Amino acid sequence: MGRFRRSLAATAMAAGLLAGAAATTARSQELNVALFGGSFAENVRTCVAEPFQRATGARVNFVLGNSVQNAARLRATRGRPDVDIAYMDLQVAVQAKNEGLLDQVDAARLTNLPDIYPSAVDPDRRWIGFMYSSTAIAYNPRELRNPPQAWADLWSPSLRGKLAIGDITATSGQHFLIAAARINGGSVENVEPGFRAIRDLRPHVVTLYTQADQVVQLIERGDIAAAVWFSDRVGAAARSGVPVAVVFPREGAVGILPTFSIPIGARSKALAEQYMDRALGAEAQRCFAERQFAGPTNRRVELPDELARLVPYRESVERMYFPPPEIVARSLPAWTERWNREIAR
Amino acid sequence: MPERRWDLTGLGLLSPLLLLLLFAFLLPVAALIPTSLRPYVAGTGVGEGLTLGHYAKALTDSFYLEIILRTVGLGFVVTLLTLVIGYPLAYVLARSTSRWRHWLTLLVVFPLLLNLVVRTFGWIALLARRGLVNQWLIGLGLAEEPLRLMFNFTGLLIGLTHIFLPFMVLVLVAVIQNIPREVEDAARTLGAGFWAVFARVTLPLSAPGILSGSILVFVLTISALVTPRLLGGPTYKVMSTLIYEQFLQLLNWPAGSAMAVVMTLIVLALILLGTRLARRWEARA
């Protein structure tokens, strides 16, 4: 027994040493990427990380977190970040930029940059949008023969007790507030009419979800027939057999621009720029459109008609409303406070 | 009266724990204080200068006060429930001579071996609108509409009581086991019935266990995060979920720090109060 234990300890120690040695040799060729979890990470692995690893020999490590968690990580490790790339939704990236956490990307090293829609690139090049998504209306086609066609339809009595909306902490909740304000005479700077409209709707809403994946269960269990949800999630859920389809509301879906950035002080900036360039290339963007139902931000990507209907693409991108990220970042705490008191309470 | 002086051996034995507490508890809490005094500008981050604004808001705003009261109230009710449910169980475990005793103890400890998130998801499956409990209630004709068992006080009460019951029971078992049987026998010889012995001998003698178990459960309850987040959702917030929201959803670290400091002070005050009350109770017994 004693001998067995001793040999076990020796093995463990040897393994530890080996792992340590491997880590030191590979450190120079390692890229740490903070990105969103779930199917998103899987698809980034397939479309970007794996081809990148094959091409460069570098190893890509994923650190999973949502936009705000990634921004919090950058703030906590300011100047000495433990990741080389951070994925964040636009309004969060703008906040991180304002806090002086994001580095400028070298335009000369990003060969695909000229093909990206100018509106998807920060004028200072501290964030770059790699896909379009939108907050739209998801519905169960088995339960609703006449699905809602407009944001205003969500207030119809036929959807009472059958609708889920996002909490204000979810991007879809913020976007629904903006959309509700806009269709009632308000704007992103005056969300008062939006609060009033959602307060009226609240008693008929089944639940305020906080995680996008909750909607899948709600639809599968039959708890809801419609939801304010993300267009890319609808595509992914529908493909895995969930009875769900998307409507881009008549007044315009609210655009989402997920971005990535290199934090100031990143250990492998050049490698990170190489990774970004690959992610912005037509090949990766097409792959991501097919798997993640992401609208490409690279205007040279050609999509088959069938897919073009499901993702924000060309004209539908132009029809979308993109709330100005500076205003959203600045207003979010006040919106959250008011939402907590008037809607969630 | 034993001589009171610094016992170096005792200090030496305590020092690993003291050091751990210093680094893992006191320093992080102390580090919150400077952050909590900083202003926060939405969109640009933590500002320069000092302000007491976050404290003023946490302690005067009706919404935050409601959440503080709700959290403390939840702590008291969960503590009381675990005590009422846990005491008889602990008594049986401590006094039983049956060979099933060890299995019973294992049964009490068993939930602790399961991951907290898994246990909470178990409760979601049971308590949801179309969960098992509601299906049974409706199937048995005891309810017409599904009851709201989640995203409210009831849901948190059920979930947290279940999760923290083992802590109460384990503490109580240890204390009840240490009560000398002779004392109870003596009381019985003097003519006291079972209930009189229990109320006037056993219960007062187990007061230290009741106190430490209660403090443990109370503190765990009001600082619990995972269960309130999953069973309370966005509509039923407690202090810990509010602090989480400030830190990890709004990036407002100063406001979150101020709330965390307030919560720590409330816990310390209640622990001090509880210890005092218990000492008085013991002295009377």
C-alpha cells in the first residue's frame, strides 16, 4: 500500500512537471479569448479557432463569459489582462473603450478590414463588429396561426399569458424597452412611453427571462407561444427541432452588433490581430452565418436566398434600428433602476 | 476563576485559521470600503473623488430598504424553520441507539454531496408552473390553477430551508450528544415528565448549539446567491442578487461595494446581538 501510494505521488508529480513544461513552451504561441458560451463558443471554435490553429500552430484557449463579465474582467486586470481578445456587445464595448481599456487595432495587419461595413467598425478601431443579430419576435408556429407581425401586436389580447420578454439585464429587454418607446412616440433618449407601455403589458407576460436559453425550455414546455428574442437564437433552436420561427417586426427589428477588441497590454497583440482578421474573412463569416445564423459584417459574403431570409443581411440590415451605443451605455443604470421598481417588482 | 493571560500555545494553534480569515475575509471586505466611496459615472466608469452617495441611497431609498428588510426577514424565517424541523431530527439522531442511526445521518448529509446548482434545478423542476408539485395538486383536485411557488418568498423559503437544514442538524446533533444523560435522569427522578425535562433541562443546555446553528444558517441564507438567482429570478431580488447585478450586470462596482459593506455590517450586528441574547438565556438556565 505504502509503495503504491508513493508511486502514485511520483506519477502525479511527474505529470505536473510535464504539464508545467508544456505550458512554458507553448506560452508564446497561445491566444486567450474571452467569449460568450453555449453554441456560440462551439461555432467560433469550428469557424474561426480551429482553422486559425491549423494555419498558425498557435493554441486558442476559450474563457467563457457574457459581455459584461468580459468587461469586468478587463477592468479588474487593467493593463495586465489575462486575455488577448474580448468579445462584447457594442454598448458594453463602448463602455470599456471609454474606460480606456481597449487597444487600437493596427489597420495594416487586418487585410479584411476594408470589406467590413463602416458602421460595424469603431472610428478609433478599438472595437470591430463581426456579426449582426437582432432582437425580434420569436413564436411557436404550431400554436399561433397568425403570428404577430409588428411590435405593437405583442399588446394584443390573444397573446395574454403566452408571451415572455427579457429582463432589463438581457440585451433583448433593453431593446424591447427602446422599441416600445419608439412605437409610442418616444425614443432612446425618452423611454418614458416605453415604460408605460411595458407596465401595461407586464400582467400578461408569463416571465421575464434573464438567460437567452430559458426561452427554449419555455417554448418546449408550452409555457409560452411567443417571445421577444434574438434572431440568431431562433435559427439555432429551430434547427435543433424546437418549434420556433422568427418575425422581423414591421417597425424594424432592433439591431445587435457583437464586437471583439484587444485589451491594452495584451500579451500577444499581433497574434490577436491575425485571429481577428480570420474571423472577419469571408470564409469564417459565411461559416458563422450558416451555423450561428449571424448576419455577416463583411459585405463580400454571398449567402443563398434561403439563409438570407433568416439572418440580417443587406437590405434587412439597413431596415434595422441600431440604438446609439453611447446613449444606451449612459442610460442603462437609470433604466435598470426604474425597471426593477416598475416592471420587475 | 482561571487566570486570564495570553496563552502562546493557543495563539499558535489558532494562527493558521486567523491568517486564513485575515486574508480570505477581512482584507477583501476592507478592500470594498475604498471602492464603495468612489463616484460612478455610467458610460465612463469609476470616477475620482469621494462620495457617501451609494450608502445614502442604499439606506434611504424605499426600494433598497424593502430588499434589505426582505433579505433579513428571509434569513430569520429560514433559520426558524430549519430549527423547528431540525431539532427533533437532531434529537432522534443524537439519542437513538438503533443501528439505522448512521444511515439516518448519512441521509441528512447526503444533499450536501450534491452540487448546489443541481439541487436548485431539482427544485425548479418541482416548483415550476407546470412542475411536479403543481401537477399533483391539480391532479388531486387540491388546486384549480397552478400555484405560484417560484420567483417569490415561498420559492426561496422552500429552497433555502432544504439546502441549509443539514448544517443546523449537524451542529445540533453534536451539542445534544454532549448533554450528560445523568442531568436528565436526575430531573426525571425528581418527578419531571418528558416535556418538563425537555423544556427545562435539554433545551437550555443545547442553547449554544441552537445559537451557533442559527447564526450559521442565518448568515448562509442572507448571503446565498445561486439559489435566489435561480428560484427568485429577476422579479424577486434579495441583497446578494442586487449586489451581483450591480457588479456583474451594471459594472457599478462602487454601488455594489457599498451594498456589500452594508450587508456585512448587518450580519455582524445581528451576530453580536444573538450572542448576547444567548448568553443571557444560558445564564438564566
